[in-house]
Amino acid sequence: METKHTKGNWTIHDTYLNGTKGYEIHFNDDGECVSDFIYKIEDAKLIAAAPDLLEALIKAKQRIEFLEQYTEGKVDTSKGRFGIEQAIKKATA
């Protein structure tokens, strides 16, 4: 599956807006931003991890598909598969 998100290593950088500390997410060494002001570090960490999380979900879906073929459908993967597919759809729609 080819994804269309901004490629690169997303990193967090401190920034200030009107004296309020926030965070920027950069996707390359030139300082280009994916997002330019995020208030909470927890949100910044989640956003910066998004490309890695999407890649992990795609790989997990591939493993589930392999498991389904290998076990000839004898293992119920429907709950895990549904959650993974919904998250990938949300990230790529």
C-alpha cells in the first residue's frame, strides 16, 4: 500500500507564540513543518509518531492476512482486523 503522507522523519521542536510554549512538528532538516503550533507535548508526540504508527498498522494487517491464509480461517481475526482497517482508513482517507 502506497501512502500519501509527507515522508521523512517527523521530529518535535519547541516554539513560542505570544509567550506561550508549544511544539512544531518538522519533517526534514530544513525545518519544514507538518504542524506549526501544538499546545501539549503529548499531542506533539502522537503527531510525530503518526507515520511510524501507520506503517506498523499496515504491517500488522499484512501479518493478519498471512495468519488467515496459513490457518485457513480457523483463527478469528475479525476484531483485530476491523480495528486495524478502520485506523488505516482514518489515516489515509
